[in-house]
Amino acid sequence: MKKNILLTLALATVIALSSEAKNWMSKLPDSALICMLSIPGTHDSGTGNGFEPDVAAIGEHFARTQDLDIARQWKAGIRAFDLRPCSRGDYLHINHSIISTNVRFDDVLFMLRDLLIANPTEFAIIIMNHESDGDTEKNYNDLAVELLNSNEIKNYLVDFNSTLTVKDVRGKILIISRDRYADEPVTGGFFMGWTGSESWKSQTSCRIKAKAGLYTTCYVQDYWATHAPGTQQTKIDIIKRMLDFSTSHESTSPANAIWFFNMASAYALADTLYGESFALSDGYRQNASHTNTAIVDYLKSHKAGPTGIVMADFAGVNKSNGYKVRGKELVKAIINNNFRYMPKESK
């Protein structure tokens, strides 16, 4: 597998930070179901690594959703990552729409692998989504299959099933892809029916397809366009609606297991680029100042229960470019929420 100098720099960062990483997952009972956890994540995680020089100014204006690079996201306690690879020659690069970040997909996988080697009680979840707008070649599927089957990474990946436990995934990466890069997932699973709708019926109709051909129910809230009047409040309302359900539902078996993906991310401001409307980085910040706050306040005032996987903008920082985004508070609140309801492992 071809690598570049970014991998060397990433590994150096890993070595420097791994001893300081918050091993909060080590405190979880082995028997806990992953679908019964509260896991903080980042939306368009790769934007925290910045943008390639030729698109840096555009990226900062339109595409930044994180201030922390992925190594520092891990250090902050974040364990779920939204990664948008596209094909670039003979490797996969991370983009946000047409805008290329400073990081390759294989570099991120190798970084997470080495963090897990150093912290074997932890695990990571990747939501993978083909960013086809950034493709320079039409070989995405082949590159994805090759990378996920590579000797450097395949032993650190875990197949999906509805009742995965913490013990099953310690030291591993679970990848669930929003696109089908092959007939069957090489690893992890495929989302079937991911939605950006505000409709509860649409949000509760998603499934995850496993390698064995089994389907698991998942609920997805990813209402992302909050720049029209009234839509910001709609976003907050449906985030809370999903939390109301996830925190009260108890998955105990494959028959009633539900995986929850509650996206705090959205954008409240837009501008025109190349004649089309695009989100603004400050739009993500403005949205985060509302949605991150809403979740923090919800977890303080409601009975504890699993949030599922919550993907947020500007996670791990409380201020960004003048906006009070409360992303550091959010990550802490989600992590701590586990220990408000999670039973201790019996010895």
C-alpha cells in the first residue's frame, strides 16, 4: 500500500499523544452492548486537519466543521469519526464535498490502528461516505476494497452485528459505510436508507446490512439544512425527539436492538460558490452553538440513558471563531452520561 509523508507525521503525533489519551472506554463493562452506549463523534472529521494549499481559503470559508485534527479529537475522547473518502489516482483522499482536506483516508486508518495498539481497551467507529464530488478517477470501489483488505489494516477491523459488545470491539475499528462499495461489506456494514429528512418515519426506517446478509434497525437523525427561518428550532426539536427515544429504549437482543445515530451537525448560514449555494464554516459554528448546547442541557435535565452515536461540529472545543460552540462540554457530557446509567461489570 502506497503511503506518503503524512503518515510519518501522523505516527509521530500518535506517539506523542497516545500516553495522554483519555481511555474512558476502559471503564466500560465488557458485556455492554455498543448500541447501548453514548459515544461522541465528529461530523466531517477530516476538516480538522485543514485543507490543501490550493483550496485552503475556500475551505476555511465554506468547509471547516472541526478545529481539532483527528489525533487531537481522539485525545479529547472522541471515538466516532465521519470520514468522506474520494478517489485520487491510486489512493483515497478525505474531502468535504469538492474541497480537499490535508489528510488521506489510509493515514487516518493507520493512525487509529496505532492508537488502538497503544490503547487496546478502546475502539473506534467510522461512518464512511464516498465523497464522489472529489473523485479524480472512477476507481473508488476498487481502492476501498483494496485498502480494507490490506494486511496493514484488516486485522484491526471488526464485522458488524446487532449485538456487538464492548469486548467484541476492544482494540478494533468498526466501519459502517453509507455507500455500497461492493456487493457485500468487506468489513463492518452498509447503511441502507440513511436520511436527512425531518420525518420520524424516514428516520426510523434505516437499516444496517451486515456481511452475513442480516439487517439491523438503526434510527438516523441527520437533518442538515438549518439556514431557512424556523429550521434551527426544528433541528433542536428532532434531536431531542431522538434522544427521548434512545435514552428510554433498552436493546437486549437481536430482535429489539436499535442503533442510534443522532447528528448534531447542520449549517445555519450559506453563500454562493461557482453559482451554487454552499454551507459556510460560520454556519456550522452558528448551528453548533445551538445544537451542542441543546444536547448538553438535555443530558443535565433528563433521566440518563444511551444517546447512541452523536456526531457534532467543533467537538472538543468550547469556542471557535467567536462562536460559543460548547463542543468540549458536549464531549464530556456524552462520555459521562455512560456512567450515569451503565451497570458496573460484575467480578
